[in-house]
Amino acid sequence: MKRRSLLQLAGLTPLMSAAPHLAWGALVNEEADYRLRIATGLVELAPDQIVSTVLYNDQFPGPLFRFTEGKQVVIDMHNDTDTPELLHWHGQTIPSDVDGAFEEGSPFVPAYGMQRITFVPQPAGFRYVHTHAFAGADLARSTFTGQVAPVSIEPKHNPGAYDREVLLVLKEFNP
Ligand SMILES: [Cu+2]
């Protein structure tokens, strides 16, 4: 990691402890368009129904990624867990080295490490990003966790004619 990036991270620490959702959920810095952090956190499914699982930016669902079709994005992915992770950009036609599928050869985000990816979002539509790590028989890993975030890709030319946007992410937790 470059010294400058390290300093930026260090500078973020006080903000994170004060407002973790703001710090990581909508973070846009001068280097990356988005920063996504994989870490253990809590989700309140209902009153007195709290599960500990792995989350994106400390929230479920993860933060909304708003892209424009054909406009390149830079994303920093930080893995603060002890397990290598993969983020799969579901439904997009992007190169396999950034698509987040190990069977296609995408590199893992190392445990306690980070990875930067750059790609051109396409096609337009409502997509999502989710873990593509292999859970096997471990019901506390991969898609059994809260690692999913919505991705909205605006069409390049047609902005649409709607007056309300509702994004739904449904997931079944079985603690
Ligand atoms: Cu998928």
C-alpha cells in the first residue's frame, strides 16, 4: 500500500467510529469512485433478532452503487476478514479479471488486504454485487452472510421517465 493511501485510511479512523455508515457507505475519495469494506457486523432483522454476519460497509444491504452505462468506475475493495473474498458484479458484461468469479480466473481480495478494480459498467439496469466465495458446508460463509449490495446502472442516453425509484433487496437469514 502506498504511504499516501495509508495516511488517508488513518485519517478516516475518527470519522468511522463516529458514523460508520456515512464514512464507508457513501465514501467518495479522490482516488477511487467507491470504497467497499468487507467486515463482520450486526444486522437487526427484527426487534431482538440480531445476527452477527459479514457485511459490506457495515450495513445490510450494502451501499447503493450508482453507475452510468459506459462510464468507467474505480472501486477499492478492502477485506477486513480472515478469509479471501470475491465480489461478483452480477449481471454485467465486464472482463473476467474484475468480474469476481474464481471459475473465470478473477483474483481474490486477500484476507486483511485490498484490491482495486476498474471497469466500464454495462448494460444498464438494476444489478447487484455479491460475494462469490465458496461456502461449502459452512453456513456462516459466502452467500449465507449479508454480503450483497444493489447496483443501479443508468442508461447512457435514456434517463427514463419515472417519478419514484424503489430499490428492493430481499434476503433470507436463518441464524
Ligand atoms: Cu450473481
